[in-house]
Amino acid sequence: MADLPPLREVIARHGLSASKALGQNFLFDQQLLDRIAALPGPFAGRRVLEIGPGPGGLTRALLKAGAEVTAIEMDERCLPALAELGEAFPGKLEVIRGDALKLDHNAIMGGEPYAILSNLPYNVGTALFTRWMGGEEWPPLWTSLTLMFQQEVAQRIVAKPGTSAYGRLAVLAQWRAQSKLAMKVHRSAFTPPPKVMSAIVHVEPAAMPEGVSAKVLERLTEAAFGQRRKMLRQSLKGVAGAVDTLESLGIDSQRRAETLSVEEFENVARALSQ
Ligand code: SAM
């Protein structure tokens, strides 16, 4: 591996001023980037999909850790800087220019298992997260997600019942996966600094509870949390059979959505999936 120039120099040389429209907030602190890259565990020989490498700070940390990286980047201004990085790690970095929301990630990774890491604009991150966590096929081809979010969104992902942060995102992230808040990242770590604090969530797939349809569970949580202040017997009126199912499972229909555990949601969804 050749000596790599400091990231700030790479950015200056390639004229990569951060674009607000593309949600660009770059990380330059190589120690922090190394710590993020270490979160999924040893990388030797493992394949990684990185979304939004930008000038390549995290990409560099991943390559140094021994990963084989495929990166999807929308901003073509970043491609020359990434090509330089590829030259320093021959055969280990593939860069695809495109919109990660429109691409088939499993196909890009050739149907082989891969870890996903990303420091994405927050709106894109949430849309991709919902997509990665959804669907009937489980376990997915990805083996872990290590994603930067706005801290408030990260807290919603790992929230426990009975809290105001607990909602659809928590159930989606927890019913068949282990999701944890792995690291808080201060806004001053970014250039330019975003308005709010960030946090990294790490997710690993777990066993899919038997007999539960993901679609049914999604419909149920959408209705329940769509009117989270209402009692379940009111909010679930539009989901055929749901209120009767609550009664038959001994779940008081006067409760509100945020008091139901993930397991209780699963049990209701299982009964409705029959
Ligand atoms: N990973 C770099 C870092 O940590 O310094 C850059 C992070 S910056 C917050 C987000 C990056 O995602 C930018 O480079 C931006 O161009 C890219 N991006 C934004 N939307 C994207 C999309 N839909 N698909 C692929 N890349 C996207």
C-alpha cells in the first residue's frame, strides 16, 4: 500500500467542496474512521458495500482493515479521488457511480454475502434502512449494517417500549435483528458540521420468528403507530381481525401502541398471518 495523502489535501486538490444538495458532511479524523470501520468485526477478505464514500475517508479505513470494497457514489466529482484510492489498493476497490436508492445491491455484490457500511445523508439513510430491514426473505444477503444516523433517528431504531421514541422503526429494527447504538459522533467531527448530533447504529440479522409475515407486521405497526395516542381498539379498526385477535391473545385493546412489546406485535401479526 502506497502512502496516502491526508484527506483534506485530497479534497482541496480535487475541488470537493461539500454539496448541501447531496447531504455532504465529510469525516476527516482517521482515528474515528478506523474505529467506525472496526465495528463490524475483523474484515480480512470480507466484502463490503459502502454507500456514499464521498472523498473516501471511510473507504480508506475499510481497505486498510483488509476489506474488499464496492462503493456506490452519486457525485461524479468524487470519482477521481476514489480512483486514486483504488490505485493504492489494487483490485480491492470497485466504484459504481449511481443512486443507491435505484440500484439492486444483491446483484451488484454478485449474490455473495456482504457487510454494509455507510455515512449517508439522513433522508437517504432512513429510506435505505427501511428497505434493507423489510421484505419476506430472511436472513438477507447482507450480514451487518453499520450506519450513521441523526442521533434522534438512531434512538428511535433502538428504542424500548413505553418510551416516546418507540415506534414503527424500533419494531422493524428489532423483530428479527439485533440493533444497537454503537457509537455517538459529535457534530464537530464533520466538515461542515451538521445542525444535530449523530450516532452509529449496528444491526445484525437474527432468526425470523416463525409464522409471521413481514407484510402483515408492517401493516399492523403502520396502523397502530399512525394514531399512537389512540387506544388500539380504535387505531387497529382498519386492520381486519386485529381487535378480535388482541382480545383472544389477552392483550387489553385499551392499551396504546407504544406499550406493546416487539414480541406482542409479533404474536398479533402471527395470528393475523394464518
Ligand atoms: N462517506 C463520506 C465521509 O464519511 O466522509 C461522505 C459522507 S457524506 C455525509 C454522504 C455521501 O453520500 C456524499 O458523498 C454524497 O454524494 C453521497 N450520496 C448522497 N446521496 C446518495 C445516493 N442516493 N446514492 C449514493 N450516494 C449518495
